Amino acid sequence: MKVMISLPMNGKTDDEIYTETKKITDKLNELHIEVVASNFKQDPPDTCQHPPLFYMAKSIDMISKVDAVFFHKDWRYGRGCRIEREICRVYGVKILDWNFAFEEEENIRYKNNTRLYSDNKEVATIEDDGSVIFRSPNSPSLNREAQMTQIKEKIKRFPEDVRKNLDNNHVPHID
């Protein structure tokens, strides 16, 4: 199996990117998975008006040549990673999450105005003030109470600072 690694790179040094890529590559190699190099050293041509799109095109080309894409645990914070994941989802390319190779749980960090998804549907947004706005999962087979129960079950995985806004007296807003 040939796999590409999707890793957020914005704000990271070349050494940090290399160290994280090597860690993932070594682990996947232990599992007898071939990792295809996807860190592009080529500079965009002078005529390129949008360098990030140049690299995204290279990445999409690479996705077309692998069996699966392994997503770093922080993929949610990389614009390119989110786009790569959506491409994999839409075109049926196998997605390997962090826990595929690493036993540790994903370290999910939440930032203000973060949209939270489950099964590719937005379930909640964390606002600047720390409040949580819930969105209905729009499941016609569930009544409102069942929907609320389902959403609150998902919230149990949230960090403590987010969960504190969800005490028994709090009635979440649902769109």
C-alpha cells in the first residue's frame, strides 16, 4: 500500500516538519506501508499568482497516485489538510486517521469559532466567549430530545473548558 502523509505545515519550521514526517513515516514503515514523499521542494514558477494553489495542485496529483492518505492528528488546523481530506472523501481515496498507527488518542485542540463536525455534519460551534452553539444533526428519524442526547454524547469528548459551559442548567441553542 502506498500512502501520502497530510500534515499541517503553516507556522512550522522545516525541522519540525521533518521530525513529525519522519515519526509518522517510521511508524507506517513498521506496519509495512510504503510512504510516498509529499514535501515539495520545487518553487512555484514566476508566473504563479497563488503559490498555495501551486502546492495544492501538486498534492492533489500525489493523492491520485496513492492508495490512501494518512492524516496527522492536527489535520483540522491546516487549510490544505482539510481540502485534501475532502478530496479523499469525495473521490473515495482511503483515509487513515492518526489512531490507525498511533495508540495515543488524538489531541484535539479547539480554538474559538471552531466548527465541530461528526459524520461530515456540523454539530456545534465554539464561540469567542466560550459558549457552544449546537446545530441539529438533521436526522429525520430522531425527535428533538433524541437529537439533543446524541449531540451531548459527542460533547463528552470535548476539553474541560468547553464542557463547563454545558452544565445541567444550560439549554443549548439548536438551529
